[in-house]
Amino acid sequence: MSNKLERALGFKDLTMIVVGTVIGSGIFIVPATVLHQTGESVWIALLVWLLGGILSLLGALTYGELGAMFPEAGGLYVYLRDAFGPLLAFLYGWSLFFLIGSGSVATLAVAFSSYLNQLLPLTPFEGRVVSILMIIVVAAINVRGVRSSASVQNWTTGIKVAAILLMSALLIVNGSRFGEGGLGLPSDLFSLKVLSSMGLAVVGVLWAYEGWHYVSFSTGETVNPQRIFARAITVATVALIGIYLVANVAYIAALGPSETAASQRPAAQAVSVTLGPAAGNFIALAILISMFSAANGVTLTSTRVYFAMANDGLFFRKLGEVHPRFKTPALAVVWSSLWAILMAATGTFEQLLTYVVFAGWFFYALGAASLLVFRRTRAATERPFLVPGYPVTPLLFILVSFAIVLNTVVSQPERGLVGLGMVLLGTPAYYFWRRRLKTASDSAK
């Protein structure tokens, strides 16, 4: 087998990967939490969603320069490796394989069966089987070829975005409760209490925006990434901001601020109240498509990190091979999917994911910090795209990312320490693979 990936992804594919991977179930649920945390103030809630989008855009612009500089598979893993050394890069890849990436796919698969239960009653056993089958289908699509998996991503993302926009349009046209409670800003807008609640809400919103960086893993399969990568990740992030703001306005128009803040499922409730109970199935179907699309996006992209690690000699060697017919890292897809199936079948992912997902922001910050390193150490390297507002743009993103990590450690020290411990468990594994690599190198001499 060769280890050369096929360049088959274009601008539309990258854009849809970003949008499809980010939009899971968050936009159907999180708006209620944000409104509650901001005291049911419509404009503050919308401002929080806008701020979260702008902060994500700062990260996307930063990674846009990095992706254009490093047109190879692995993205963030490659940035960390070349800027800070292989250990930090390995710890990120380790966390992605065993916890974050596979755990995300498992989470989406279990949630998929839960929402399917609204349309088709399932026993607990049948629900588990559905979750496993979803992961198998996603894996099969991604083994079959990057072009086929990208096409599935394009279609499912297009359908779910159209569904969200159609739903939003109908709710805005038929709803009349947007102005309930008043639309004025609170007189104590700049008080510590209000700013603190906004900060807490922004953290929740950033979880809903998370996932835009996954597309960086696929630059090794992108046609002319130097020209299109930065444009795609920027356009997609801006589109996400618009989609999320429109959806929030729609929920509030249908339910009013108080009812939206009190709802556990604001999207489903808004549709049921405005369009009738039967229309709730429309939301369930949209969420099913959304979750499938997100799982496909995670599998399509994250497996390229394992591929890059294997080719560096720091992971299972077979995961660095490309299928001779399909031109995909088939074994990386299969083995990561099998691990996700095990997590979904046993339910072990739920606790693990809550412990480590915050740690991802530590690596996202380091990824942005790598740009500061490369501007100094690789000043002569060609940069097809320069991040606007440098160095303020990456520095703001770095500060916010570290603030999220610090907030978790301070507010939930047990969760923070356990999550850190899980990431650091990869250290002995790193030295094991490094020793194997050295042994293999010595034997070849």
C-alpha cells in the first residue's frame, strides 16, 4: 500500500465540512441556556451568540494562515509538532483518538437513536443497535472514498441548513412574541454581574461553535489548499454566525424570551406551538440529519490525524497506510470507528467526554500560538494567506481559549484534574512508540 492521499476536496467541500461538523444538536438546545444565563435579555443573548461567533472567526482566520502554510494531512497535529515538538502533538492525537474524536462520534450516535425514538419507538437494545449501525454506515462511507464521504457531507449539510433556515423563516413569519418583556438593554449592562453572566454564556456558545478546526486535518486531500483553505474556513464560520443568529431570533419570535429560556428543547417546542404538534417530527428529522452529518464530518477529518501520527512512527503503523483502491486511510477509519462503537455500546464515553473535552481548548490555543512561533522561526516561508489584524487576532483567540480551560479547572477542579490526567496518560505511550521508532531506525542502518 502507498501512503499518498488523493487530493479531491474543493472549496465547497471544505465549507460544508466546517458547517456540517459544527452544527450538531447544539443550536436546537443551547439557545435556551444562553437566554436563561443572560436574564432573558434578548439583545444580550444575541450579542453573546455574535461574540462567540466572532471569537470562533478569530480562530478560523488564524488557522486559515496555518492551513495555507502546511498543505498536508493532520492540520492542528502538524502545527503542534512543528512548533512545539512531537510530544504535545502526540498528546493531542492521543486524546483525539481515544477520547475526543471517538467520544464525539459515540455521543452523536447515541443521541441519533434517542431522537429516532421520537419517530419510531425503540427498545433500549434496539436503540443501541441503531447507534452502532450509524457508526458502521459512516465508517463505510469514509472507507469508500474521500469524494463519496465529501458528497454525503455536502448533501446532509445542505439539507440540514435548508431545514434550519426554513424552520426559522416560518417561525419568524408566524411568531409575534419577539418583543415580549421589552427589547431594551439593562441599565446595569456593564456591571460585574451582567458581564459575568455574559462570560458564562459565551463559554456555552463556544461549545456550539466548536468543530470548525476539524477541517484543518484534511488539507492533505484538498486541491490547491494554499488558495482555497483560508477562504473556505472563513466563509463557513461567517455563515455559521448568520445561521445561529437567525435560529435564535426564530425561537424567541415563536415562544417569547421567558418561554424559550425555560424550554429544554426550544426548537421542537417552537415548531409545535407555531405549526402544530405534528410538525415536531420535522425537527426530529432535521436533528437526525444534523447528527449524521456531524459524525460523518468528524470521521472524515479526525482520521487524518491518526494517519499523520502513524506516518511519523508515533502510532499504529497500519493506520498510516492508504487503501490502494479507495485512496483513503481505511484502517484509521475502521479502527477509530470500532473504538467509537465500543464506547457507544458500553456508554463509557459520557463521563470520559465531559472530563476531557475542555482540554481540547488548550490544544486549540497552542495551535494558534504556533502561528506566533512560525512568524519568527519561518519568516521566509511562503504565506498565501496572512491573518488580518496580526498579532491581535491570534492573541485574542489564545487568551479566550486559555480562559475556558482555566474557568473549568477553577470552577470544577475535580473534572479539570481528571481530564488533565487522562491527557497525560498518553505520555508513556509516546515514549513507547518513540522507542520503537528509534529501534526500527537503528535496525535499518
